[in-house]
Amino acid sequence: MRLKVLGRVSSSNVRKVLWTADLCGIDYEHEIWGMPHRDPRVPEFLALNPNATVPVIIDDGFVMWESSAIMRYLAQKSGSDLWPEEVRQRALVDQWLTWQATELLPSWLYAVTAFLAKNPAFDDPERIAQSVDKWSANMRMAEARLAEGGGYVANGRLSLADLALALSSHRWFSTPFDRPELPAVTAHYQRLKATEAGQKYLGEATP
């Protein structure tokens, strides 16, 4: 059966999965879920993911959630070198892929919701400043890694970690605030944005 991806393309986590599937050459059906389109808190969706979050995949009856785990699954299933076989190379990709989800993404949430989504409930100047500071510190960490790694996150070549970082950088460049200059991050982002697959997920319609 054809892989099914559930989620809205405005979610960067959903785009992580769609982009991975594209590069792995996996044929899939995209079913839009998530507010404001379809409420994931309905019983139909909660039966698939009790967290009521996107993305979710259904692969011949096999159900998975959590975007980074799905990326690993799809890459390994397809035999893609986006998820290396060698154990230490794989560990480095996993390290940075996990860092994107657990450190980088949470740091931007308050600032992005305030500046990009313009949610009036996120108007605390102190919390905005804290978010910007933490986000900027994390992006400087990414800058250092890309500079020492020859323009890639791990092992000197494209991996799942690069897709996750590029989508994070897309949020960085789409959010209207005073950003530090990060030339290695900028070069990495522009290189992936220029690819056919990258153009689908790093555009103005999907900040």
C-alpha cells in the first residue's frame, strides 16, 4: 500500500517528513491534518497519535509519529545515504537531528509565535528577549558546526540533519527581527533552497 503522510505543510515538522520522502524516492499520499484545516483532537486522529500532533505516517498499516523518528525510518527503509550505515557517522547525524528537535526548535517558539504568527498572547518582552537570545545562541552553534564541517552538519555530506537545519534556518530568515550575520548558515540554507526539493519546502508560502 502507498505511504500516507498526515499533516499540514505549514508545519516545519511535517515538511521534514515530506522532504525526506521526496529525496528517498518514496511515493506517498499527503492528507492534510492540523488546525486550521482538520482538528487532530478528534477520535479518528487520536487513535493514531494520542498527542494530537502532526506529522503521522501510515505505512501499510504501520503507524508512526514524531518527525525525526519518521525521517530515520523512511531513510533506512529506502536505503538512503541520508541516514548513513556506518555507526559513528549515523550517530553524528542522529546527534544533530535530535538537537534540532530538542534544543533549537524549542528556543524559537516564543519569538516565532510573537513576531511571525503575531499571536497577541505572546507579547511578554522579557520572554521574547529570552527566546531570541537562546535562538541566536543555538544558531551560532549551528554556524560553527557548518563552518568546521565543510558546509554540512555531519560527515561532510548531505544528511537528514541538513534537512532539519535548513527548515530551522527558514524560520530564522522568515522571522522579522534583528539577526546576527551567520555566513555559513546562510550559505547552507541558500544551497538547499536552490535544489528542486528544497524549493517546495523553503518558500514564502511556508515560513
